[in-house]
Amino acid sequence: MLTSLRALASTWFAKVLFLLLILSFAAWGIEDMLRNFGRDTAVARVDGKPIEQDEASEALRRELQRINRATEGRFQPDARIRAALAQQAVEALVTDRVLAREITRMGVVVPDAAVRDYIFAIPGFQGADGRFSRLIFDNFLLSNDLNEPRFLSLLRTDLARQQLTNAVRAGAMTPALLAERLLGWQLENRSVNLVELRIADAPEPEPPSAAQLERFHENNADRFSAPEFREVNLALMNAALLVPQMEVSESEIEDSYAAHRSRYETAERRGLEQVLVPSQEVASAIAAAWAGGADTAAITTQAEAASGQFSNLGMLDRAGLPLPTLTEAGFALALGGVSAPVETPFGWHVLRAASIEAGATRPIEAVREELRLEIAAEKAADTAFERSAAIQDALASGAALAEIAERQGMRFLAIRIDAQGRDGDGREVALPIPPAARPALLREVFQTAQGAAPRLTEGEFGFAAVELRGVTPAALRPLESIRAQVSEAFLADARRRFQEQRAAAILAATRAGKPLAEAVAEAGAQIEELGPFGREAGGGNPIPRELLPPIFELRLNEVTMIPAPLSFAVVQLTAISRPGLEGQEAALTTLRNETATALAGDLEAQFGAALRARSDVRFNLRLMNALSAE
């Protein structure tokens, strides 16, 4: 057969057919695919329209800045968090595209007047007088790295989206009957007869015989087995381990202090008050009155009479004022001083320094150790990466792991450990890594195959190489070594079984037609009448938390048995009371609003999912990975 195929391939017919196939590939666009391969700069496409990498990067940057501000600079995302945030940023852009398409299809528009009115109504843009402050608005744009056209475009898009989604959400409503039923369900009270058989109250069982103990030991192997242990040689290297090896010179500390001096400086801050009026004459008059001791009320009245406004700008540093001329004027004032009128594109400003907080600088002597550790950590991280290549080469050459560790400054450990990180005595094995990185390193140890050559891996723990010397499989511990432990477990199990059997006997008697009180008396137990009580635990509710859900599933007069960690309970539902809803108008209104809001959220989510399903959404995984690595 193969000979025949080779013969056919050498004929002119086969060569012509092969040529036709190549031409057909070109006709169907393979050439275009090859020409564009690797050049696509779109992170995703929605109905063929690209979301460019620059746009996705900007969205990710804004999200990181938002989180950083919210955490006051303490947010340090690792690779997994960055990947999740990148995915979230791109998904948000995809949602924007999908909604934008629907907005266009439905002809939704946002007039300029609506945008203006919305901005003027935002409380954050209003001054102390409750009116829109252009200065605060400009400061917001500056602090969020936005210009006015970009902000207006984003706001216009958001308002259009609100029109669309609010129309969908408007269909959510809670019928009065549903709200009444839900509130009645929430406020329902129940009463029960409760028999609680505590395990601790069970009589002391007979000590087990040798045969019983042996059988119990074998039947509960999972409780009395030693876990799998691994004997490993472990070589670790990370920045924290290398820091003590790093040398930091005095000149490096001084250079770092100079380069990062702003971190150790607290800028001067001033509490500034401002009057903004349209003319220089009015501004001069106000400046004179203010400097002469006029109070805030008088200055506010004078400014408003001239179609201006008074604003308390709050505590600001130099970066808090949007225009250099205002910064120079405001920060040149003495405490209580009033500036001369300052002209800007917004009008004429008069500033008053209501308070001053002087700036301060932490001297190098106060931060020397902090800088030394920081520089050492940077050097250690660089050194770890530099040494990793040499370690990989040494491992590939077959050198002993202990020898490599000593030569490259790694921490070498010869340990016996289980999957939980404990030794044979149940103590936690000390590992020179952060506690959060222990699970990742333990997975690496227990994924290593017996006989496999050590290899260098990178993870939360830094760099690690594992050499598996031996495996002790999980096995049942000899009875003689744990006889006391097995005996105690046998007795505890017997106590629990005794109370379980008593509870089961009471339940069986009631199902055979015997009244609960009579069945309880025959069992030598006691019955409690409890209630009425509600669904929520605590707050004086006499029923333990774990018993409440089963109780509120019972039918009237039904009896059930409920196992709990420390007891067995037999419960009979004796009464159900549903309070009237008179006087509950406020609770009904709240419940209707909450339910309607939840339904509206569900409708909006379903609407978005439907629009997404109608769209052709494609992701470029290569660029998505690159985005999270930026």
C-alpha cells in the first residue's frame, strides 16, 4: 500500500493536484492569516470591533489606582490578582461595547443639558454653599488623570446606559400579596416539645474487651492511620533568605534617600477659603473687606450679590490647587492673610489662609535602617533571579543538591513531612518561608515523583528544588502504640450510640401512635415546652442554632430526631403562630423595596447576559496574559 502511495505521489497528476490545493488556500485567505499572524493588537473583539491593548491597559491602570487609593497605598497585587483584575477590566469593556451597540440600535441619546444638570447635582462637586464649584471639579479631573472632554464622554455613556438599564429594572415590582406572605414567613413563630439527650449525660460504658477494641481499631482505620510521610532534601532560595547576604554601602543609602526624598517629606498643607467673582472691581472690594476683618457670612453675602460664590476649599497641599497662579497666591499667605485678586479662566479669585500645617522631612538618620533593608531586598530579588540560571545548569549537570545549595547560598533542609506540614510527632515542620506560601511548597513536595531528578521551580515560596529520598505510605498505626487513644474513642462512640438509640426509640414509639410525653417517660428522659420563638438564633431564642432550620420545616404535630454535635434531640412541633400584619406598614414597605431591588438586579443581569449571548465576543489570550504581566 505504502509503495503504491509513493508511486502516485511522484506522478505529474499528484503534483498538479498539490499545486491546486496551495492556490485554493491562498484564495480562501490563508495568506492574509499568515500576514497578520502575531500582529493583532486587540485584546478582545466584540462583533468584530476591537478593544485595543492600550484601552485595556488604561482600564486596568485606573482600577489599580482606585484600589490603591481605597487601601491607602497598601495594595500590592501579585500575579494572580493582576490577572483577575485584567480579566475584570476587559470584561467591563466588553460589557460597555455590548451595551453601546444596543444603545445605538435603540436610538438612546443624552442631551447636553442632561449632562450639565447631572454634574451640577453631584454633591462631591458642590462647595460649602451647596452650589457647583468649578475649582473642586477641576481638582477632581486632575487627581483622576482625566480631561474634561474625556470625563464628559464617560458620563454621557454612563447616562445612556442608565436609561437603558433603568427601563429594564423598571419592570421589577413586588406584588402586595407576595410581600405579605414573605413578611408573614419571616415573622412566623413556633412552639415545640423538645427532648434533648446530651452525649455527656450518657452512662459510662463497659470498658471494651480486647476483641472489641481490635475490631473498632480496624473498622475506623481512617481515624487511626498515620498519614503518608515523605523524606526529602529541600533547597530554598528567596529574597528574604538572601537579604542577610546583601551588602549595602552608605553611598547607596544616600542615593536612595535622594531619589525617594518625597516619600519622607510631608508637604505643607493649608486650609484655604475662596471667593470667586466675575469682575476685578468686586474682587478687590471683597479682598479689602476680608483683610479688614469681615466675617464669613458678610463675605458670602457680598460675593453672592455680585453673582459669585464663597467656597471653603478645605486642607490642600500645593498639588491640590489646579492652577499655578492660585497655588502661588495661596501658599504665599501668612496665617489669616488675604490674597490680592487673582485672574484665571474661571473668573477672579480671592484666597484666605484659614489654617497652616507646616511641612516636615524625616532625616536620613531616621530612615537609614529602613532604606538599608529596602535596598538589600531589591538586591536579594535580583540576585535570586541571577542565581536561578546557575542553579538550573548545576541541577542539569547532576550535581548533588546539598552541594548546589551551599555554593549558591540556598537554605538546605533534610526533612520528613506529611501533606499538612507536620512531622511524625504531629508538630509543624519549620520552613523558612511565609506561612501563606506553605501550601504551595507542600504541593510541590507531594507532586514530586520518586526517582525524578531535582528541578528548580518558582512559586510563592521563591525558588525551590525538591529531591525525594523516600516515601512512607499512609498506614494503620499499631494498636499497641495508640491503645489509650483507641479506647477513649471507643467509649465516646459508645456514649453517642447510646443516646442515639434512645432518641431513635422515642421517635419510633411516637410513629407507632404513642404520645410523645408517654414515650419520653418510658425512656426516662425529660420533655421541655419551648416557644413561641422565631427563625433567628440568639437574642433570647431558647433553641440552639443547629436545631432551628429542621424545626421550621416540620408540619404541625410532626415529630423528628435531629443529631447535633453534642446531643440528639427529639422535637415535636406543637404550634405555629403568624402574627397579624396590622401596624407593619413600614416593614412591608422595606421588604417590598428590598425584594424589588433584588428582582431588578436579576432582570438587569439577565438582560446583560442576553445581549452578550447575541454578540460575537472573542478574546486574544496571548494579549490578555501580556496585559496582566505589565
